[in-house]
Amino acid sequence: MTDTEQVNAKVKAIDCRRWGGDYEDCAYAAGISPDTLLRWRKDDTEFADTLEAAWSDYKMGLIRDVKKDKPEILLQSDFRKR
């Protein structure tokens, strides 16, 4: 895989994570194996951090949507105020 192909695959994995995909789904969306994604996460801390930030963005988006559309659900859940 060329450097450009690797960068493109990482971007696809990050985008997938931002939409709520798990690591396996995001690996396949990026055209790589889950083992490759795991290796990249271990070898590239900036990439791993960006994947986690994308996941956090996804979760916070869900919380915002719940607050807006069904705030009563927050009273029944373990969501903490931020």
C-alpha cells in the first residue's frame, strides 16, 4: 500500500468512526483488515487519538439529539452532564 493509499484508508476509517461504526466496520469501509487497523492504531498514536475523537463526536451528537428530541430519556439513563 502506498503512503497516499494509507492516508486515504485512514481518512475513511475516521469518517466511518464519526458515523458510529465499530472498528471492524471501519476497517472494511477503509478497505483494510481489522488486524491492519489495530496495527495502525498501535503504531500511530495520532491516528488512534483521531479515531477516538471521531467516536466522541458521534456519541456527543447522539446526546445532543436526545436532549433536543426526547429529553425525558436522559432522566432514565446514566448520561452525565457535561
